[in-house]
Amino acid sequence: MSTIESILKETRSFPPSDDFRRKAQISGMEAYNALCEQADDHYLSFWGDLARELIAWKKPFSRVLDDSNAPFFKWFDDGVLNVSYNCLDRHLPLNANKIALIFEADDGEVTRVTYSELHRRVCQFANGLKSLGVAKGDRVVIYMPMVIEAIVAMQACARIGAIHSVVFGGFSAGALRDRVQDAGAKVVITANEGLRGGKTVALKATTDEAFELGGCESVSSVVVYQRTNNGASKWTEGRDVWWHKLIEGQAEECEPEWVNAEDPLFILYTSGSTGKPKGIQHSTAGFLLGALNSFRWIFDYKPNDVYWCTADVGWITGHSYITYGPLGHGATQVIFEGVPTYPDASRFWRMIEKHKVSIFYTAPTAIRSLIKLGADLPAKYDLSSLRVLGTVGEPINPEAWMWYYEVVGGGRCPIVDTWWQTETGSAMIAPTPGAVPTKPGSCTLPLPGIMADIVDESGAPVEPGKGGFLVIKKPFPSLVRTIWGDPDRFRKTYFPDEFEGKYYLAGDSAHRDESGYFWIMGRIDDVLNVSGHRLGTMEIESALVANPLVAEAAVVGKPHDIKGEAVVAFVVLKGSRPSGDEARKVADNLKQWVAHEIGKIAQPDEIRFGENLPKTRSGKIMRRLLRSLARGEEIVQDVSTLENPQILAQLQEAAN
Ligand code: 6R9
């Protein structure tokens, strides 16, 4: 088998500056290695000590891990706590007047909320929920725009022991209905409308539509936050209640419901390999510990930081790194209602300057689209407040990484590429930035205490450079506890018999370089087999994006008589979308380019140009949809969450 020269075999490496390292929480590789050794030698006390250090317990736990019913692990299971108490009340003695949230609305209006004010709002709303009959263990679906009240709603659920299930505001009525039904929700919290990029999003109308589809009979109340002056198109008396009416006259104190460490904190639905979304169920203490500990380690968080994560609370990143991790540390954070390109592609840079953001966490897709729309724009703003830059959600190609590092970070800020999943609840593989040198395109090394490895089909570790399955060999506190209502699917999906049910199977493929760094190659189903050669779609995409003409690329496989699979590349150029002879010419050039960058076997068989790629509202490229397009199949997938449905037509024909 000929070796593919992967451009992912990056040789560049960026250690933290001396100054950064000296001031860092985990300062230098020795400190990092010492923590890893501690975890290796005393796994349970490593996590037990962290749980005692970082969480305020009502009643301490006496046992760290109960693995008697593996893979249904229990952590700290006789401990008693409340997450909202940990995120709010415990900061009040010293930091009541510290700003918790700097909310920037779609139209640029800024609202600041202190910890004492947030505490008051959460308590009032929690009391409001109780008045609707919501009690410990009840499920509450939150279908909200990215506003302060979305966080208030989540914290209020945590305060009374209700299990929230946030449904991203871009989801359709059908998707909302499925989630409400599967969770058996008692209450749905929504807004009359959301605001995004100058446009309204009809959240209440979509909620009504979800109810009309049937299946939402478990719901007795719909709470409606009034975000815009437009009111609500329909009103169901007896079911619908305005947020502002609900909190009227409610007490400003609400005693937290003290819950067990293993009581569920939330369910978050995520797509699986089948059509039915999986309700990923997280625990209270284990999840909180993962969010708190990783937040301080990956971002080297300090109390005077201004932190901004651009995710929506509809995704796991918004749970761990907006609602819980930062608030649990008493951090000041920016939350943003809008989109990166409205009113123009300088929005992020302007906001970083305005709010003096020091830690910025976003997605590679946002970075790539902002490169396309104005690679020179960051230079127009004062971004000197920045000290750490993070990415999450997908592999970042080295070109985008270098731009982020040099143009946004001024060559000064470590890039923390954080690999993790809805299921893992917190970052797993990511640099601790004061210690681990970074490499463009690699999420680097596992956090101390995370026993990540890459194995073959039999579960044996693979050699450096060889691809394999990414697994985590020991349970860890923030790991998914089960799939809501489907423990069997949980076990089969994540602890498959192939590995004797012992390893958590992440569903990603990866390889490691000589220095042990992890390079994520993509989902297991994104690995192509072309003429017996394994190709990460990411490798071909990286090669394409390295071409000066290309802004973004996604590669999928399609069946091929001789090669097994053929490579189809969907490409967005930095200039306008080419057609006819011009398209053929560019396609030919790009094929030769890939052959040159990686090897002839990776050369795309087909190139299709679009003005954009089909993405979910969270910015993930919809690869399954691209595979259907590549195969010329009828589109049967739900495209209701597509940001830009009109581009599907463009991607239906090959340029060559
Ligand atoms: C946090 C989040 C999880 C999947 C995961 C992987 C991909 C996430 C990544 C990454 C490469 C990174 N992924 N972070 N791939 N490098 N830094 O995104 O959760 O929405 O559940 O997605 O995303 O494929 O398996 P989720």
C-alpha cells in the first residue's frame, strides 16, 4: 500500500510564550505530565479530589465510582448538590456585583447582568415553573433564541431539579415535536419570536405547529418569553402563559432542590447513525465536574478574563461552556444573539474589541467563512485583549488554523482545538495552553484523566501514523449516562461487544503522530476506501482548502465499480461560482492540485461548485446530504434546518 503524504503531517509546532506559560494554571509540560501520572496511578482519587475542590456539596460523597453495573457507571453517587447553587449562590458572598453576562443583542444593544441579578431572575423563574407544577425529575423543553432568558430557564430547571432538554431554535416543528414527545415534557419554554441577522424567527408559531402535529400531549404549559413587540400569532388559553406574567409577584429567593449526584441534569438530543435522534442523558455532579474542570484547564481561565463562546445553548458547547462551566467559575462572559455576518463580517472582531474579550471560542466553519468574507478585517480592530483562542465542532484545517493564529491572535494566543462530543459532556482532547505546544490541525493531547487511545477492530492500539477508532478506555465523570429511554441502544452504540463492552467508542477515526498528538480524521463513516487505501475526507478537504482559490470544501465517497469508492468534492471558491468551460478548467486544476498535495489516489473524481455548502444552523456540513447528492439520490433527508436550502440545486451537477 503506497503511503499517502498527508498534509496533516504538520511539522509546525507552537509552544506557549514564556510569559503565557509562567502565568498559566498548568504551567509547562512537567506540570501537565505530573497530572497525567497522578491520574494514571490514582485514577479514583484524582477525580475524587477534583470533585471536592471544584464542587460545593450539600452532602459529600463517600464513593467516587460505582462500576458494578458497567457501562452504566455512577460517580459520586451518594453526594448531594445543586448545580444552580454552584453556578450562582456560591459567588454571591464575594462577587454579587461582578458581571455574569454581557448580552449583545442582534441589533447591537448591550445588557449587563450581575451575579446577584442573575440569581434573582433564576429564582423568580424557578418559582414560576413550580407554580406550573414542575417538580424534580420533570422534563422541560427549552426552545429559545440566544437570549439571557435561555440561560435563566436552564438554570431555573437545574435549581428545582427539573431535567431540561434544549432544542435549538433553528429546528423545525417536526423535530421539536419528536423531542418533546420522546422526553415526555411537561412544559415547553419558548419566545414569541427570535432575532437573527436582522430577521425574525417564528418560534411560537413553530411551537404551535409542533403541537398540531400531535404527540405533545404530555405538555400542560407553554411559557412564552416576549422577545419582540409582535405579540404571538395564536394563543391557547389555559396552556400558554407569558414569561413576564409568570414571574409577576414571584419571590426573589428559591431554595435549591438538593439532588443526588446521579440525578439527570439534562437531556440533549443528537443525531445518530439511524434517523431517530438520541436523547443524550447527563448526570448532575459528573457533568458539572467535567464542565468546571475542563473550562479552567483548556482556557487557562482567570477571574479577570472576559470570555466569549459563540455557540448557541441549543448545542452541547452552549451547555458546558456557556451555561454551566463559566457560570460555575463566576466568570464574566459575552453572550450573543446574532450571527457572525450581520450587519457585516466584522461583527465578531468589533465585539471582541468592544467587550475586551480575552478568551474567544468558536467553530472552524465560522473561521473559514470569515476568511472568505474578509481575511483582512480583523486587522482593522484592536484585538489585543485576546489571550486564548478556541475551536470546536470539527477538524480545523491548518490554513484556517494559521489564519486564526496569526491574523486574529496576532501570533500571541495559543489555539486550543478541543475535541469532544455531546456524549462526552466536556472537552477530552485539547491542549492545556500553558503547557502543550500546539500544531495546526491537531487537537493535541488528552486532558489529564482522559484515557483516550486509538485502536483497531480488535481493540489493540495502533502504531503512530496508522488510523483507527478513537476510544476512551476508562469511564470519566462527564460521560453520557444513557440514551433517554433506550439503555440498550446506549450500550450497543457506545460500548460495543467488539471491545468487550470496555471502551467508550467515540465514532470518530483518528491517528497519532510520533509525539503522540491526536489528529481527528472524521466520523467513522466519513472515511473513504479508495482502491484499498484509507482516506480521511478531511485530508482531501485540507488539501483543497490549501489551494488559494478555495474557500471551503467537503468531500464524500460514492460507489465506484473499480475503485470501490470514488471521491466527490463539493467546493466553494473564494471568488464567484464558476460555470461551463471555466468550471471545467478550475476543476481540472484542483484535481491536479490534490494529486500533487496528497497523491493521485486521493484525486477527486468529481468536483461540484456551489456558492456555499449545505450546513445545519450550528454550522456543521451535512455530509449525509452531500453523499446523497453525490450519488444522485433523491433527497429524503430533513432539510428544514438547512441555513441555505437553495444551494442544493447548484451541487447537483459535476463541473467536469
Ligand atoms: C462538541 C461537539 C461531535 C463530533 C465529534 C467529531 C466532531 C468535534 C472536534 C471534532 C475534530 C475537533 N468534532 N470537535 N472533530 N476536531 N476539535 O461538537 O459535539 O455536536 O456532539 O459533535 O464533532 O466528529 O464526534 P457534537
